[in-house]
Amino acid sequence: MTKEFAVPPVVFPSGGNPSAGSNNNIQQRRVATAPFQPPRSSTSSIPFMSFDISAAASSSSGPLFGGPIGSGASVPGGTSFEDEEPLLDELGIHPDQIWRKTKSILNPFRANPAVHKESDLSGPILLYMSLCLFQLLAGKIQFGVILGWIVVSSIFLYVVFNMLAGRNGNLDLHRCTSVVGYCLLPVVILSAASLFVPQGGTFRFVVAGVFVLWATRVCTALMVALADGGDEHRGLIAYACFLIYTLFSLLVIF
């Protein structure tokens, strides 16, 4: 026994296309509207910036300093390139001063204390690097050891001198480090000469003793001349300098 269901009739729009009516409705909904723009008041105090590309391009086309480099044009700030100091002077490195101080160390009997009144560390660093280089050529990597001994030796001699001089002692650590560093020149020469001297034997020790006495004499003379209160304790200061440069010579010998 079958049952019959009532199916409502399907009515299509004109033209036989069922989606024609819906497309018309969609097109009616998609009407282009202008974006939202807030109203601008004529009495507003907020400034607005105008972006003009042509003006920006014309302003950036000119030179930065108003002329080519090297033509003596002024830099923003009131100075010119010709008035600039050399780079070494700005870094505190004076090659002529280093050379004069080095030449004063070469003569152990006539050291010039006037040259060493202005202390610097450029020359000591150069001698330190030279000593490390000669030690490296000898097969000894002692960069950290030599640098540590220079620092400890400078502090040791600074403390000893000021304790001996008492209230009259005016030796500062910077000047002490400068003198100790420049007086490393005999040890540097010993390190360079030891590359050509055979290992072992008494001759090597004799040569090392001569260079140690050279460095000790120069360092003692400069310390006593540059600071007050050292004339009475010249022997003790010389003994401290002798110990310092003996340690450096032992690095070269062994």
C-alpha cells in the first residue's frame, strides 16, 4: 500500500535561470561608498604635514658638506678638515717623543730625566710587544706572563719607592709604569741577541748580567731624578730594580 505526498510546485523566474534574481540583489547591495573621513574643523590647531615628493628630491640632491672632500670646506660645527689634528696625536701617540725616550735609555751613564717627565705608555707597549715577539721567535709564548710581570713590577716599585720616601714621595703609578716599561729596552736587546747565542754555558749568563746591570742603572737614575725623596735610598731602589729585571732576564735565558 503506497502513500502519496503533496509536493508543492516549483516556479522558475523568467528566462529559465534560477540565479538571475539573486545576482541582481547582490549587485544592488555592493554599492561603492566613499571611505570614512572625519570632518575637519577650520578652527583646529593641530598642524598637518604635507608630503611633497618633488620638494624632498630637490633638497636631497645637493652635496652633504657643500663641496668635495679635501677642498677645505667647512664641516658642520665650524671646523675644517685641514684644522683636524693627526690621528696619532688624538690617540696620545707621539713617535718623536718615543724615539727621544728610547735614545736616552741607550746610554746607561747619561740618562736624560727631562725627557721622561711626561709619562706615556705607548713606548712601553711597543717594547712589550717587541719582547714578546722575540720570545715567540725563540719558541716561547709568554705574552700573558710578561704583561703580568710588568704590572706587578710597576706596582711593587711604586709601593717600595713611596714607602722609602715617606711623605716626600710624589711618584705616581703612571710615571712608574712608564719608566719600568722604557727600561725594558736592554732586556729586549738581550732577547734579540739570545736568538744567536748558543744555549747553555757561562757566556749566556754573563751577557744577561751585563744587560740587567744596564737596565738597573738607568731605571734607578730615572726614578731618583723624577721623584723626590729617593736620593737617600738609592741603594734600596737599585736593589728593587735589580730584582725586577733579573726576573725578565730569566725568562729570556730559560
